[in-house]
Amino acid sequence: MYNGVEGIKTWLVRRYFGYSNAHTVYDGAVANSVRNLQRRKGLPVTGTVNLATWQAMGLSEASWNGIDSYVAPLRTNITSTRSDHIEAMIAEAYKYLGQPWISGAASSPDYGVDCSGLVTQALYASGIDSAPISNIQHAQPGNEWNCQMYWNDVRIPHINFNERQRGDLVFFTDPSTGMMWHVGILLDPSTMIESWPYAVQVHSIYSGRGNIAGVKRVFR
């Protein structure tokens, strides 16, 4: 773990040192706290977190390995219908309901996720691997806004907004900059499940998430 990394591990490290997780990023303050801990524990003073430093914080080797490797269990098979795939995706998303919004996070329902992390794990459960977007890639520097990658992914077609339905992905832009910054999973034409500061929740698509950019359909 190093400067710029986000996600669950960074969230746990920031929490250990008492930092706010309003935006979960491994920054200079975290690195300095890590160095101080490493000095106290007689570890190499690097300012980065490896397994030994992780364990010095009282965190387990199992969590060190498990957080990064978690992929939602597959809920579909070769005989599954389009509806089955959609319901598998939505059922997985609901497992995160009430968990915290955590930037760059795309791991287990034991923790929180951000908007694109929720979509990534929900897609895994439905049988879709959206690589190069992944649970590991998402936490790396520069990949917080994976909603932009989903928006630009030619494998997922854009559809007419008026034809939107359950299981489609709805995208939003920042009203002040026009930047793509949010994605949710439609439950019906006007309602979505999403991760938005500061929790995974169900809300209207008209509840102030920015300007609606459009809709994409994973399952056709």
C-alpha cells in the first residue's frame, strides 16, 4: 500500500490511525503515521504498508489476502435467462445495502463500496467479468472513477433513456464540470440501488446525483 491507493485496506488503515474516511485515500499524513508505527515496532521504515505492517496494526493475514481477492459468488449458470442474470446482479447489490460508501472500494459485503465498485461486484455475481475493470484495479491510483470506464465500455451498449428498465445502468455527470462521476443500477425506470456518500442505498434517479448522462444495458 502506497500513496494514492484507495479502497478497503486504506479505509482500515486510516481508521486505525484515527483519520476521517470522508475520502479514503492513502496520503502523506497516512504515510507519516505508518512510518512512526514502523519505527515503534522495529520494522523497516518505508511509509508503505506490507503484510508485516498490516499485522502490526492488529489486522489479520486473512484480511490482507481476502480483501483484494474477493469476487462475488456466481449466481447464474448456462441455463440462466436474461431475467435471471438481472436478478442475480440486483440481489448481489442488495447485499451491500446500508454499508458505507468507500472511495475506490470493490470488495466483500462485509465492507462498503463506492458506486462503480457496487456495479463491479454485482456484475461478477451475474456472470460478467468487466476486465480491465476489476476489484483490484479499482483501488489503484487513478481508477476511482471507474464509472467513466463503464460509460466508455463499448461492450455495454447505450440505449434510449425512454426505454430504460430494471437492470440497466444509469450514469450521472457533475453539474459543474460535466465529468462522469456516478453510476447506479436501475430497479425500475425511476429508482436505483447505488453507493453514494455515505452509504449504499435505494433512491430515485432524480434525487440530486447530478445530471443524468444516459443509460446502458448489460443484458440484452
